[in-house]
Amino acid sequence: MSILVVMENRGSAWNRMSWETLAAGQQIGAELNLPVSAAVVGKGIGALAQELTAKKLAKVYAVEHDLLADYTADGYTAAVEQLVKASGATHVFFPHTYQVRDYAPKLATRFGQMLVSDVIAVRMEGGKPTFVRLLFQGKLNGDVRVSGAGPYFASMQAGAFRADGLEAGTAPVEAFAPTLDAGSIRQKPEAPFRESARAVDLTAAEIIVSVGRGIKEKENIPIVAALAEALGAELAASRPICDNGWLPMERQVGSSGQTVSPKVYMAVGISGAIQHLVGMKGAKTIVAINKDANAPMFEVADYGIVGDLFEVVPALIEEIKKAKAS
Ligand SMILES: Cc1cc2nc3c(=O)[nH]c(=O)nc-3n(C[C@H](O)[C@H](O)[C@H](O)COP(=O)(O)OP(=O)(O)OC[C@H]3O[C@@H](n4cnc5c(N)ncnc54)[C@H](O)[C@@H]3O)c2cc1C
């Protein structure tokens, strides 16, 4: 039995979720006493494979072929299928990216299996994994057990595992040349999707005031915007605020938004879901304002105010103005 983590890169750059998935692999490997290997797939991937040799891994597979120069679902499925068979991996983990969503379900079905997607935790029971994933927009956690002897395929949700827990070590690189045939690759790769340039660079901000669903409606956003202005801070938000269109997407902090590390991060009416925390836990000082004393945000906060933001924020603004005037 062994664990294989299939990393993701675009050109010479890693997808940062790959590191979190590698950390998940190491964590589960340590629990089960299983060797963990990583794979990098593409063409001209020597430097990326080399980078992985500095991690605590049994092996680094450099899966290289001319037909893997650009991502295609057929090419990647065939290449990783051959690697899984050759390596004998019993647990195959991926970061839950768009690319993985595209090809990994098809790969899993080649083994008569399914991909357990968007996993937030893995528990081992009787030597078999139980994958935990969110259901109904995060309201419930579901346990997923896959029948059969594996291989088990799972993709890990962004932010669910911490990349800073990655263990260093030394690992050998093993070149793996899959047998691919151009005729069986049906997709024609186009230029990769590029996000438009961001007008707001939250990563450079020293102070950030971030607003969450506690603000209740769009019309109330100016209350928190006034606090940001009084502090000379950038205004940011949790995902539901941006999803609702109350603030632009580029102001979203979290696993699917920006990762920030300001001197001060003030979270106003934000519960502290893991996907938000991963985007701001690097802040030097975290201040939380929340009416629920049990909100997870208080677990990471250096200073906390348990109270109604509609009372606390105006009072804070008044005090800041007084302090500035004196
Ligand atoms: C794949 C995936 C990616 C995600 N990416 C992100 C991401 O990048 N960023 C992100 O933020 N989320 C992300 N999420 C969503 C995340 O799971 C949470 O749903 C979200 O962070 C919750 O936002 P919130 O804290 O504003 O809202 P809620 O969880 O609803 O919390 C609102 C908080 O406001 C408090 N409150 C209510 N009224 C008041 C009041 N009057 N005064 C003071 N406090 C009050 C409540 O006590 C509560 O704690 C992602 C989810 C998934 C599944």
C-alpha cells in the first residue's frame, strides 16, 4: 500500500493547492505508516521534480512526454492511469482544481472507482479511509467510504490542509515515460485561461478591514467602509459578500480569493470558516468583531470584541476620530 500525490503545475509554476495536498498525503502516510510519493506531469518538468526532492517523500515521479506539454483530459488520464498501475499506489490524492475536476473522475472510473471530491478531512477506520466532505453549502459534513480494495481517489479542498506543515527530506526522482498515442487524445489545447488583472492589490495593504455576512445587507456596507477609511485601511470581504455582488470579487479574502498578510486584519461579522482563515491567518494582528462568542474567528484573533457590529463599529470610528484629533 502506498500514497501517491499528483501535483499540479502550469508551466514552471506550481498550483499552491498542490502543497496542501502533499501535506495531506504526508499526514495520512504518517498515520498509516505508508510511503508517500509525488508525481509531476508534463514536459520540461525537471526543475519542478527537483524541487520536490527536498520534501519527505519515498519517490518523485517525473511523468514526461511530448504529448503532455499542454494539458488534455485524455493525455493526463492515460499518463496517470499508467503511473498508478506501475507504482501500485493504493491512495491517489489530487488538489481540487478545475483541471482535476476535468480528468480525475474519468481516471477513477478506469479503475472501477469514483473520485471523492473536495475532501476536507480524512479519517482512517480499519485501515480504510473515510473521506469527509461538505454537503448543502457547508451546513453538514458527510462521511464517504469507498467500497473495494482501492485504489482510492480523492481531491482535497483548498485550505483544508496546511502547507506549512509540509515535512522536508530528501527524495529520489524516477523518470516515468507513459505510452501515449496522439490519435487517442481527442482534445485540442488552447491558450490557458488568464484572469484579468486585479485593480485592488490587498496583498500590499498594511491594514485590512474585512466584512462578512454579519453586515446583513448591501446597504450596510458603508458602515464598515467608514471604519476602513478612518483607519486608512483597505476594505475586504468574505466570499458570500462578493458572491452577492455587494463588493467586487477582487476584494475577497480566502482560499478562492486573495491571501493577505497585513499588520492588522480586522474581521467584522465574519465567522472564521477554514476557507476564509487560510487567506488571512498570516496577518500579524487579528481583531475580530462578532456577536457570537463561539465564532471560530475568535480562536485565531489576538483581540476580540463580542458584540453587535452595528453598535461596535460606529463607536470604534468615533474613538479613532477622537484619537486622531487629539
Ligand atoms: C470551495 C470553497 C471555497 C471557499 N472560498 C472562500 C473564500 O475564499 N473566502 C471566504 O470567505 N469564504 C470561502 N468559502 C466559504 C466559507 O466556507 C464560508 O461560507 C464563508 O467564509 C462564510 O462567510 P461569513 O463568515 O461572512 O458568513 P457566516 O459564516 O454566515 O458568518 C457571519 C458571522 O457574522 C456574525 N454576525 C451576525 N450578525 C452580526 C452582528 N450584528 N454583529 C456582529 N457579528 C454578527 C455571526 O455570528 C457569524 O459568525 C469557500 C467555500 C468553499 C466550499
